Amino acid sequence: MTLMDKNLGLVEVQKLEGHTDRVWNVAWNPAADGVLASCSADKTVRIWEQSSLTRSWTCKAVLEGTHTRTVKSLAWSPCGKLLATASFDGTTCVWENFATDSESVSVLQVHESEVKSVSWNASGSLLATCGRDKSVWIWEILPEYEFDCSAVLTGHSEDVKMVLWHPTMNVLFSCSYDNTIKIWCSEDEDGDYNCVQTLGESNNGHSSTVWSISFNAAGDKMVTCSDDLTVKIWKTDISRMQSGEGYVPWTHVCTLSGFHDRTIYSVHWSRDGVIASGAGDDTIQLFVDSNSDSVDRPSYKLLLKKEKAHEKDVNSVQWAPDKESRLLASASDDKMVKIWKLASEP
């Protein structure tokens, strides 16, 4: 099967039922095949595990009783042993031991109001959080699950919707209701993080709220999505940054518009180059580089559109971390998590 196969379809594998209110986000465990976490407005997090025998998913644990309001975001540490969750109750919780009686091992309570997103860096040594209070916090993980605040970043003028660390470097990306993406990095040993670039409407950025960010496997391209109904692709020279030349700016590659007709809430780039998007139009759409002859200006095309993927808004789409399975998880206002497979249809 190739990505250019004309019979490719997004096949529904299983519905995961259990949440009693809208499901905001899903996250695959990067170190355990077939393990998935989901978070919801029902104040809980559910851990789902795939059986090696039946290949179906069942709920193995419900993390509850700690968050008192909607759980908006969650992220696994790179080793897969810790799960961080961000809630509208103003706290970020870190969990270990995903048994049914699991308790959080740390609670971070610094944001003035709703916490919107949480992200671990590639080594698992730093955690970033962001919130409605317009701030981004960076935490250093110490022994015994102590978390030390190493930076508070206050460049956004509105609610910060998402934070995401670059997959290979300690560079942090944030996107906001102020229509911008900000890029933060530390250029000295002291770890002082500064905003080194802002991607806004003046440099081919979005014209409305930016909801989500994702990177390709190499880390040299980024995809973003927005309330402005567009998906944008960005690129940088990653080899120059990794060689120690300092920060190399990101530049706009192309804009995909005219595909979704309501807010695009989530984008995620698979390890084999497929971009998934989920939106308020209840669809999931997949895009790929059309392998044009232009090396400098790649163009992306619609691979497929899954109509009525959910009965209500699609809030999150996440590819499984391996390259082979081509599994995609989605979360929706319809209280469902769904597992899909990108496969050839008969």
C-alpha cells in the first residue's frame, strides 16, 4: 500500500465508549504499543489498552477525583511512565502507575485560571503548560517528582491554546487566541527563554485563533490550524540549528484552504508524512505532499475526507507513534473516542 493508492480509506476500527461528556484530547503512549489516554469535560482521564489477543481496546483505568473541572489536555512523558493532565480547575497533574486506584504524584497550581495544554520536551526533563491567563510556564523535573519553575513566558496578549516542544530540540512553540504562534528558546546556559519569532498575519500566518501545532518526523516542517479555516505548513533549516548556528527562522511554505468549513481544532503529522485534521464540521481530513518536482515549494493535496467521522465537533486527531500500524485516534463532542486505520479498501 502506498499513499498514492486510489483505494485508501479511513476505516473505523473501534468506538471507545465511557466518557459522559465531550472528549477534548487523546494521546498515544510513545513507549507502549496500543495504549491510549483520553480526557474529557467529565473531569476524568481514561486509559485504554489494546489486547494482544483480541486486538480490541478496553478501558484499563479511570483517573478521577483530582481534577474538579474539565480536563482539557494530556501528554505522556517520552518514557511513557508519566502522564501530565491540564484542567480548567487551574491545575496540572502528573500521574504514575495507571491502576484503577491511581493517584497523581504531583499537582502544579500556578495558573490564574484554566490550564489549556501541557507538553514534555524530548528528553522528559522539562514540562510546559499554558493557560487562559495568557502565560506559558516551563517546569524542570527534579527527583521525587518535584517540579521547579524555570521560566514564565508572558508574550501572548490572549488565551494560550496549546504548547508543544520541538521533537529534537529544546525549542518551545505556543499558539493563541491572539492569532499568533510564538517560538521560545534559550540561547544561554542560564536557561532564560525568550521569544525568538512570532508567526502572525503579517508574515503569512493565521488571521484568527490558532488551535493546534504538529511537526513532521524530521522536525524541519510544522503544520498549524486555525479558526480561519486554514491549515498552514511551515519549514526551517533544522541542520543549521542542530549544528549550533543559533536560531534559524521558520518560513511559510503553503496554505491549505477550502477544505474544512468550520473551525479546525486539531492537526497531527504522522511519522510517514500524512497530516490529519479534525474540525467543527465533524470531518477528519488527510493531506499529503503531492511529490511535486519543486523541492523548495512542496505542495500538499487532500488524500481523503471522512465525512461524519463523529456526530459532533472533532476536537483531537492523533496518529499512533509507530510507522507501521497507521492507526489514528480521534476525540469528539459526541463523548466518543474512535480508532481508525488508514488502509486500502476493497
